[in-house]
Amino acid sequence: MEDFRRTYLRLCKEGGVDPQESVLAQLQETRGAAAGSRLDLRGHSLSVDTCAVLGRVLHKDTLFTELLGGRRVGIFLSFCYCADCGNNLRSTGAEALGKLLVRNKTLCRLVLEWNALGMWEEAFSVFCEGLATNACLTQLDLRNNQINHQGASELCLALKRNSTLQELDVRWNNIGLLGGRSFLEALQQNRTLTHLEMAGNNIPSDTLKALEQAMDHNSDRQSTVRESRSRTQVLSKEIQILKEEKGRQVWSCWEIDFSSMTTSIHVGQLQEALNERKSVVNSLTAKFQMTEAALAMSEQKNHNLGELLSRVKTEKDEQRERQSRERKKEQEDSALREGKLLREINSMSEINVQLKNKLEKMESRCKSQQDQIFELKQELTNSTAELKLRLAQAEERLEMEKKRSKQSLEDMNNLRQKEVDHVNRHLEESERALQDRILKLEGQRIQLEEELSRAKAACVTERAQAEEEQGKVRVQVRLEEQQRVSGLEEKLRGLRQSRDESQSHCSQQKQTIAELQARSGQQSIETDGLRRRIEELQQELSGKDQEKVAEVSRVRVELQEQMGHLQAERTAQGGLKEKIAALEREMKVLASNHREATLDKESEISSLFEKLRLREAEIQRMREDEAQRASFLQNAILTYVQGSPLHYSPKK
């Protein structure tokens, strides 16, 4: 792994590619690991250059048994096994996966989720061909790869030829009913696949149940194979133990023979050691007793093995009888089930004919309703176009009325403002003129009062002087005073008249102002009436729109209800068809399972017969070896016992 990391850094440096810290961290986690490591590329935002470098490094040396890939794994593998990627990275990535599965001998687990391999049919067929020839992959994850029923058929062809894959995950694809049937057909030949995930593929529940039954059957078969293998291993171990024990016994016999040969050669030296010879004889007798005990034990073992063989035979006979009874019962059940299924198929065929007739009627009704829907749509489009045209005309008239009312309102407001300004200016000027005249009259009055006071003073001063002339001048003064008072009164009357005129002018101005205000109020009332008319028109338009929407929604609801009824009837007919197909498939599966169970039982019985025959031959051979060894030992002991007195006779 350290060489892999160094090669990766060197190629990144030569190509000027960013090695990416996430990839270095992943390589650092698996640092120092031997073959059998995991390369996890999920969650890494790999660039195309980084994928190219990793592909070149992995092409030189394959260290990983698990490859967990994300969306860029196709690009990565395309650089591993393709000379020129071009722009079609996903297609070449799938082909590279097929080449990888053909050549690789160490990869056991491959995760390819979210790669859209099913979009490229030719490339996916190359991938399936590689999977068919692969002999080491046991786990394959193909979730969210947009695999349709054609891709599923290609994958099932690969499963028929593959003999090592145990777990397959194809969730969240577009396999459908045809793909599910292809998987059922493939599982009739594939005996190694024990775990299959197919959720989110729009597959009917009966097909999923059939797939689960096939998976259970495969898992039961695998467990039976494992049990038979374990039993075979146990029996082989027992046989090996017996062989080793037999070898040890033979070796002990050869040791005894060798010791007897050395004693016969060195008999002269053993004459002086009679005690030793006696002890040797005692030891030989002890060994003989031990061998006799071993022989008795072996005979006991042979007896036990014979009893075991008889029990196995009885069990085999019982099992054969039980299997024959079960087979008869299964045949009777299958006959009853077939009769029941035939009756159901006949009833279903009658129902299917009725449903076909009903479907034809419903199709004719659907056509008529579609024609009505088309006519209603045309009427709806015509009414909507007419309403839109009326709405546009009303909006144009409304805009024109709004503009005209707004223009007239602005003109009236401007005119009223001008008149009010003119009246205000005129009133201000008249008020200023009246105030000036009042000030002038006040000044004249003050002057007159001063003149009067001066006259009175002159009168007082001159009284003394004019007392004499008073009598003469009194008449003349009175006349002058009367004339002067009459003149003043005339001036006062003129002032009063001018004041009355100014007051009447002010009242006229106020009356004109009131008339103008009344006219402005009337114009505001008219504008309010125009606004209310506009609002009424808008309400009428909204009411018509609501009526149109309600009519359209009512028509849509009626059409949806009719379509729902038609769809429900169509789904019911499809469900009946699927049920008929499921019953036919179940009959086929039951027949195939019955044939397979019969063949398995017969093969198992034949294998048990073969094992019993081999076991009997082994026991017979062991008995012959034991008898031959016992005869050899007995002959050696007799030879030794008979030869020892002859060597003692010369000394006597």
C-alpha cells in the first residue's frame, strides 16, 4: 500500500494533478495493508484527472478485494482498462467494469450505486458478460443505476452462467414485471445466489414472493451442501484417525519383529542374561496381552461399526419408506392442487372472457366519452377565448373610462383651483381696498374732530369777542354749522353706502365660492359613482371568471371520475391476468421443485449407498489387516518361544 501511495503521488506530480487530500487520507487509512484491502471512493469529489491517475496506478498493481465507488467510479475504471476514454465516460466505464471482472482474480465485493449503467445497453451487456465469466466476486451492489427490463434480462443471462455470486442488490431501478420474470427464470438454474434485494422496481408482490421462495430454496440447498460437507469432513477425519491407529499398530508389529530378529542373532550374548531373557519374555507376554486387548478393542470397534452400519441401513430403509410416503402424499397433493388450479383457470378464463367483453364495452364508452371530452374541450376553448376577448374589450373600455374620468377630474380640479385662487386674490384686494378706505375715513373723521375741537376752541375764545356779535352772527353760524353737519352727514351716508356695497360684494363672492364648492362636491360624487361602476364591472368580470373556473373544474372532476372508473376496471383486469400468470408460474415452480426434490433425494440415496459400500470395504480390509497382523505376531511369539530352549541345551 505504501508503494501504491508513492506511485500515486509521483504520477500526480508528473502530470501536474492535484492529489486531493481526501484520496490521500483514504490511502493513509489503508496504509500498510496487504492484498485484501478496501478502496472506498464514495463521498469523494474526484476530478477526471485524479481518476486517470488512480486508474493508471491500479492498472499496474491490483491490491484491493473491495471497491466501493460513487458516481465517478466508471471514469476511474475506464482509465484502468481503456486506452482512450473520449467524452462518453459512462459507456466506457461500464465496458471497463466488464473487462475488470474478466481479468481480476481477487475482487470479492463491488459497490456501483448511482452510476446509471443501465442507460448504455451495449456497455451494460459487456459488463454482464464479464460478470458471467468472473469466478471470485461474491457481492455486487447495483442500486440506482436505471436498469430496465432489457438490462435485467442481460443480468439474468450472466447469473445463469455465474457460480460464485452470493449477494446482489438491484434496488431502486426500473426492472418491472418482465425483469422480475427474467430473475425467476435465472434462479431456476443459479444455485449460489442466496441474497437478492429488489425493492423499488415496480415488481408485483406475487413475483417478489416467488423470488423470495427461490432465495429460500437456494439458501436451504447451500445449508444442506454445507452440512453434507461437514459430515464428509467428520467421516474423513474418523477414517484418517483409524488409518493412523492402524499404522501405529503395524509399526509396533514391525518393531516386535525387528526385536525378535535381533534376539535370534544375538542369542549367544543373551545366554548369560537369563534374568534379562525372562524379563524380555515377561515384557513380550505383556505386549502380547496388550495386542490381544487391542485386537479385542478393534473387534469391539468392528462390532460397533457393524451395529452402526445396521442402524444406518434401518434408518435408510425408514427414510426411503418415509420419502416414498411423502412422495405419494406430494403427488396426491399436487394432483389435487392441479385439479383445483385447472378449475380456477377455467373460472378465470370465463371471467377473463366476461372482462374482455366488458372491456370492449368500456372502450367503446371510453371512446364516446373521449369524443364528448374533445367536444367539451373545444367548447371550453371557444368559451375561454370569447371570455378573454370580452375581458380584453371590457378592460380596454375600463382603461379608457379611467383615463377620461381621470382627465376630466384633473381638468375640473385645475379649473376649480384657478377659480378659487382668483376669488381669493379678488377678496384680498377688495379687503385691502376697503381697509384703505376705512383708514382714510378714519383720518378724515379725526381731522374733522380736530377741526371741530379747534372750532369749539375758536368759538370759546371768540365767545368773549363774539358775544357782542353773537346775536348778529349766531344765525349765520347756525346756518354754517347746519350746512357743515349736513355735509358731514352726506359724507357719512356715502361711507355707509360704500360699506354696504362692499358687504354685498363680499356676500356675492361668498355665494360664488359656495357654488364652486357645491360644483366640486357634485363632481366628486360623479367620480365616486364612476369608481363604483368600475368596481361593479370588475366584480362582474371576477364572477364570470369564477363561473368559468367552476365549470371547468366540474368538467375536469367528472372526467377524472370517469377515467378513475375506467382505470380501476383496467387495473382489476390486469390484476386478474397477473393472478392467472402467477398461478401458472406457481404450477411450473411446484412441478420443477417436485422434480428437483425427487432428483436430489435419488442422488442422496445413491451417494449414501456408495458411502456404505466404501465403508463396508474399508471395514473388511481393516479386519483382514488385523487378522494378518495377529497371525504375524502369533507366529513371531511362537518362533521366539520355540527357539529359546535350543540355545540353553549345550550349557546344560
